[in-house]
Amino acid sequence: MLTRLNEQNEQKIAGERHIKDRTVSLSDPDMRPIKKGKSHPDCEFGTTAQMTFNRDGFMITVENFIGNPGDKKIFADTYDLFTDRMQGFPVTVVTDGGYRNPGNIENLPPQTENVFMGRSSDVCADQRDFCLSARSATEGFIAVAKNLRGFGRSLYRGLKGHRIWSLLCQTAYNLKKFLLLWFADEISEESLTKLGPG
């Protein structure tokens, strides 16, 4: 690790601006600088997490990545992971514009009838309000996950540690969501049947 750090330091001194897999922390070697789409801070350090939700707000999948591989590149694998977990295809997919790519829209199976990737023109008029509402709700789900369910900062180190942390947070997130719906008597009979006898 120290040898690699020394080599990268020499690259930096030589004037290289983009150093592949640049080490920024000895205590967390999988940490990378991640450029953010906001003014302050414009760069943060760590690993990234990718989450998917169903319409009821349950977190279906969570993935962890070194650096920021780009939403367009990981969409197909994330979609496959979601369908495997749910054992079926979603009728509607809703994302923000960062996932927008002609291949991501065109290569989905016909069972996914509506694909909304940040533009109202992506779907027909009768689906537009539903997709906009789902997009807004997802932003809320993500905010709750980051600020109230522990995703904002991992207390473990390395990609493996961050993965463990994310799975623990996913469990806590879904348990809290289940209890909120349970006490509000808003869990469908179909969902209770899938949980098994009790």
C-alpha cells in the first residue's frame, strides 16, 4: 500500500491530474474521491451505494461500488438484480436522468411497459403523473435511507465492510417500513401471505 501511495505521489508531482484508483486513505484503501453534482462540497470521499425500491417503499436491492462507476453503466445489472430478487419483471421503471441512455431504455424486456428516465416525454400521458409521483417518492425514500437509516456514513472500513454496513442498514430500513405499515394496517393480504403462516 505504501509503495503504491509513493508511486501515485510521484505521478502527482509529475503533473498527472487523473490517477487511476488513486489512494486517498490508508485506513480505508477502497475509498475514492467522488465528484458530486452540487456546489458544496463538490467532491466527497468514500464508496458509493446503489439502491432500488418498490412502489411501497421497501428497499429491494443495495449494491456497493468503489468510486463512482456511473449510473448509465450499472443500470442493466441493477435491473437484473431487482428482477431476480422480486422473481418477476417490473411493469414500470422510474429513475432520474443520470440513468438515461438509449440502450438502457430499448434493451428492457417487453414486460416492462413504462420506462421513465427523468423526462416526461418518456411515457404516455396517462402514466406521466404516476411516474412523476413515483420519482418524487423515491427521492424521499433515499433521503430517509441516508439521513435516518444509517446510509449517510458507514462505520466499517473497506468495500467489504461498507457492504456489510449497507446490508445491515437495508435490514433496518425495511423493518422500520414494515412496522410503520403494520401498525397503520396498510400491508396487503397478498404481502402477508408471502411472509408465510403466523
